[in-house]
Amino acid sequence: MGVFVFLPLVLPLTAWPIARLAEQHLHPRTATRLLTWVAAVMAACSTLCLALVMVVGTAQLPGNPLPDGWSDPEVRAAVPYDEVVGKAAIPALFAVLAVCGRTWWRHARVRRRAHRALAGLRDTEVAVLPDGAPYAYALPGGGRRDRVVVTTALLECLEPAERRALFAHERAHLSARHHRFLLAVRLAAQANPFLRPLRTAVSFTTERWADEDAARTVGSRRAVARAIGKAALVSRAAPAAAPAGLAGLAAAGPVPRRVAALLAPAPAVRSWPSLFTAVGVAAWGAATGAAVSAMSSANSAVTMVLILHAATPL
């Protein structure tokens, strides 16, 4: 498999241009889905190749549990510089698995805690908390358990039209399952640090996606813009019970950019940008990088299986 096993570790660099251009030139829904899928594919491929390199590195350790044939020169030659890179991949892979596992566990735990905190309230779609701190967030629970949480302090700061924009924004987060996109890109960025720009971009595009859905629901882009600006001025950080990574009305994304986008005409809905534009070139570059990453990891995996099968005594 040669150097191809290392390509998925650095190919996420090809997605950096689209991470910035997608925010500016693509519809937020298209940008969110494109960036999330690119990040997920590249993270999975880089983790797989890290595991393949680790297999060779493990074979070099004395007293390893692998068959003796796995440390033969033919196997060791499968990955260049295996004595250095292979052994370094062992703690790197365990670190990736530990960090991603911890993130997944914390995400589930915080959601459970948030639902328990609301257990004493009426089982309605909107939960109004008598809190002096102004904030709001969308709490997914799966189907009928989805809830919009808002405090009386924030509602008192908004006019009726702005309240409708607030509820439409949070419902848009729930209906589009934005928490899944946010969790996916967060795990991807932890699996490969080169994917962090995509995580930042998706945090913004999910907010813009909810903004556009809210504007279409209430029929006024200016009402949503006013609600965002006013909520940003009065809101403080949500309490610890609020699920991390689940966006509120003004909790994530640069608020001035969101307001400016809402005061401009609605973005065109296109499934894929034209190749004859900067964003189109960047999108195709990221898609090509993801495809090459998938092919390289698949080729490396098949090659490694064949080599280890031949090296394993029957």
C-alpha cells in the first residue's frame, strides 16, 4: 500500500477552501450537508488508515499478541518508516478513540440531564422556564419528545413577531436534526484536526439554515433579523443543563453576518454549484479529496488484509 496509507491523513486539507466559500455562496442547507458528508468521510478514512498503520506498529512491539508472521520483513515493508510512524500511530489511535468516545458519552449525558431538568414541567412542545437569564435552545429528544426551551426573561424582551421568529428558528433546528450534523462534524474534527475549519463552518451554516427556515415560516426576513439582533444583545450563555452543540437563536455563528444575510435577498436553492465558479471549484476539490481518501483507505485495507493473510500461518 506504500505511501497511499498516509494520504487520508492529509487530504482534509483539500476541504479548507470550501469550508469558507460554502458559508458565503451556497444555500445553508446545501453547505451544511456537503461539509458534513465531506468531514465524515474524510474522518472515517483517516481513522481507518491510522488503524492500519497501527497494526504494523504493534507487530514491532516485543511480546505483542499478534501472530509471529505479522512481524516478518514483508509485513513491516508494507508501510514506509513503520518503525517510527507505526509505533507513533498506537497512542494516536487510542487518543482519537478516547476523545471521540468521551464526546459521544458527554453529548448523550447532557441531553438526558436536560430532559430530566424539564420533567416537572408540562409535556408540551415549548417549555417556558421562569428564569431571569434570557436564553433559548432546541432540545432534541426523538419525535414527540423534541422541545423548545425558552425563558420568561427572553420572551419579555421580544415583540410578538419576534417571538414567532424565535420559535420558528428553534423548531427549524429540531425538524432538520441539526444536532446530528453538529455532532458529526465535531467527532470528525476530533478524529482529524485538519477538519476543524469544517466544524466551524457547519456551526455557522446550521444557524443560517434555521434563520432561512424561520424567515420562510413567519414570512418576514426583517422580523427574524430583529429577533436575532435583540436576542444577541440581551442573552447570556445558556446554563449547563443546555445541551452543548445545540444552537439557540443567537448562541452560535457571527450574529452580524447572520443579520446581514437576512437583510439581503434569500439565497438561491441549488443542489450543486457550477464548476465555473470559485465555490464550484472548491466543492469539486473537496469531493475529489473525499473520493481519493476513500479509495486510498480501501486500497490500503485490502492490501493489508492480503498481506496479513499470507503472513499468518495456517
